[in-house]
Amino acid sequence: MVNNSTFGTSDMKQIFLIFLATITAHLAIAQQNDSIIIVQSPSGRLSGLIDIQDLVNEGFNYYQDEFTGHWAGIEGGVNGFAQSDYSMYNPEEGDFLSNDLFMSNVLNLNILQYSKGLQSTRNTIGLVTGVGLSLHSYRLGDKTTIEEDEYGKVQPKTMFFDSNQKSKFSVVYIEVPLMAEFQIPVRHVADRMYFSAGINIARRLSSHTKVKYRSDNKKQKLKTPGDYSLRDFKFGGTVRVGYRWVNLFANYDLTPMFEDRRGPRLYPFSVGVRLISF
């Protein structure tokens, strides 16, 4: 007769040992698959995504573009005279160059521009210069114009024609500004508010008077070129401010319009808006 208890005990031990070995092998394989493998990133990188040197040296510079000022474009506005002094004229002659402000226009053709940034890692502060033409037209009294007498002094002149008479005095300058400009990013880098101020040097190119009128129901005009004792060069201050499509300017001459003792002492100014930006 076979001893069932001896057979059963030996077989159970073998089965247990096989089962234990199987479980141990399975856990070892599972542990190996679930382990975190550390891969060394290149030197200086965090998680292989961000370069520490980029943070230190470049600082996430969102101002990669060069500094660009706001001067080039086409501007329009009105002209006037400040600090008028007619003391060298007779009182009855009055303020003969007193002009209609809203009918006296300025057109600035700011053709060329050069900008120079003053920061190494930003582009919000810089210098702006360029070249442009400035056309000034002053609307005088309908029957009043000006002329030079034999001594080169500017004198008022009254002219009478049939009807619809208009009188203007016009001057054209070539201008070179030098301005410091400050820009403030709003919402995002490309959307900026700016403020600029500086000086403006101009050279007179031409000047003339013009009287328009009707004679025998026909339009006529009398245009008389001349220097009218105007200064060949002038010097003034300029200010500009803007944000997006709103751009304003103001100019004020620091030198009188006419040569000393040759005309009334007047300091021209102009204010207006930029119509087109280049």
C-alpha cells in the first residue's frame, strides 16, 4: 500500500517552492518595468526643455526688433502766430498779419526717418531724426497782403478786386528734427504709446503771397514770390504723442519769423495730427 501522507507532503513542498519562485520572478520583472529611469539632460538645461543659460544671458527678451520712432508720415494741422509785437509800426496799421487760425494750414511731408535705440536689451527709448518738407499757409484779411518797401521792411498792402477775394501768405521749409522718444508697451509689445520731444531746424526754400478773386465772373489769382525779409533758417521745439491711430504733434518756433527790424516780431506755431504713417 502506498503511503499517501508522505507523498502528499513532498509534493506540496515542491509546488509551494515553484509558486514562490514564480511570484518572486514576477515581482522582480514588474519592479524593473515600473522604475524611474533618470536621463541626464545636457549641461545647464532644466528637464531638457529650458536652457538655464537662455534665462541668464538673454532673459527671455521679447524686444528683438530694433527701435523705431514715430516721425515719418504725412501730417496736417493749423498755423498761428504767438507773442505778436507790432511796436515798430504805426497803430493805425494794426495787426496786419493777424490770421484766421482755422483757415491757416500746415502740411508736413516727413519723408525720411532714421531711428537709433539707446538700450542694449530693450527698444523703448531712442533718438529720431530725418528729413521732411513743411508747407505753411497763413490766411490773412481778405483785402490785406504784404510787400517789402525800399528798405526791405515788410509793409501791409491793401488790394481791392471785384468779389470773392482771399489773401494768403505761404512759406515752404525743409526740416531736420532731432528728438528723444519714449515708448510704453500697452497690452502687448507691438501696441505702444509714445512721447517724443526735441528740436527742429529748418531752411526756407520759398515764400510768396497769393490773392484770389473773381473778375468778370472768372477766377483769378495774383501770386507774388519773394523773400519778404524772412529768416533763411529757423529753430524751434517739437513735441509728438500718440497711441495706435491717434498721433498728435505741436511745433513752436524759438526764433522770430522775420529778420530783426524788418517786420513784426512773430513766433509761428502749428498743431495737428498725423494723417498717414510711413
